[in-house]
Amino acid sequence: EAGVTQFPSHSVIEKGQTVTLRCDPISGHDNLYWYRRVMGKEIKFLLHFVKESKQDESGMPNNRFLAERTGGTYSTLKVQPAELEDSGVYFCASSRGTGHYEQYFGPGTRLTVT
Amino acid sequence: DAKTTQPNSMESNEEEPVHLPCNHSTISGTDYIHWYRQLPSQGPEYVIHGLTSNVNNRMASLAIAEDRKSSTLILHRATLRDAAVYYCSTSYGKLTFGQGTILTVHP
């Protein structure tokens, strides 16, 4: 089966611009997670979808970040407007279920805000 | 989510066993113990997980302390491809990544 894919692999934007990251989970996986690693720090959880519903968005840093998963398939994470501290690697993961299920990670999107 | 503590780095020789420890003294009763690893320029990769009993799979073994406050990931014969950052996480659902352990494998 195809793995989790993320697009783009790398994005360079200027401060104040908007960027949209996309994640395509493994087919049939209802659970979708977003994580990010900024400036060499630890990987941090952002939010969790179950199908199209946000199950947990406690990790979203502020209202400049908007995540959607229309139709419960792919997900987008929009950053508007981008700030310098948003630079980092954004990972998406999907799983069959919640809790103890294995999460399959995508390769990540490297976001650079200049 | 419970906090985990891992050594910053460990080294091993190829084909030797490696024991990677993790302390998670504040683990709650419903939390699973997950291990993931990350190779350079890749997303984290699942290794193994468990709740109370020791677990084995094709990649590794997981030894869980009786009080569940610590666990050890065991790679039975390290290969060069096992060189990575290894993370343990105690959670139900979303994962929490600490600094992890950088494993270096020498030929």
C-alpha cells in the first residue's frame, strides 16, 4: 500500500505570506495527526483528526494555523500569516485507530520562513 | 502526557545487541509505551509498542518493568541501518517525543 505522502517537500516563503501544506494519509486510515519540529527542538504534536472531525487540537500554537480535513481524506495545514518562528519540519501521520495503533509518518515538509 | 527520559546517545558495534533505556515514572494506567526511530531526513518510523507485557516483533523486543515506570528497547543484532534517533513515548493516541537517544553503530 502507498505510504503517507506530503506536499510540498520544501517550501520557502517570506514572513507575512501564506503557505498551505498537504498530507495524504494511507487509504482507509481514519486517524490523521500533524506534528512539527521547529528550530532543532523536539517534535511536537499539533492536532488529531478522526475522519473529518478535529479530535484534539491542543497543540496548535495560535490562530495563524488552520487545519482541515474535508471529506475525511487528505488534510491541509495553512499558516497565515507565516512568522519566522514557524520555520521547521511539519510531519503528518496516519493510523487505523486511536490509542495503541501504529502511526505511519510521512517524510515531512520543510518550511523556511525568511 | 507523561514525560520520558532517555540517554542522549549510545554506541554499539555491528551485530551486537543494544539495550536502549527509557524512564517514564509518571506514566498513567491507560498509556501505552511506544518506540519510534528517525533516520536522517525521514519521518519517524514505528518500532514497537506495549502496555504491560514484554513484546517481540521482527525489528526488536520491548521489555517493560513490572511497575511500568521504565522500559528497554532491545535490538538483538545491531546493523548499520539501525543507526538513528530512537524515541520512546508514553501516551494513548498522540505521541510525545523527547530528545531521544542517538544510536551510533560502528562497523
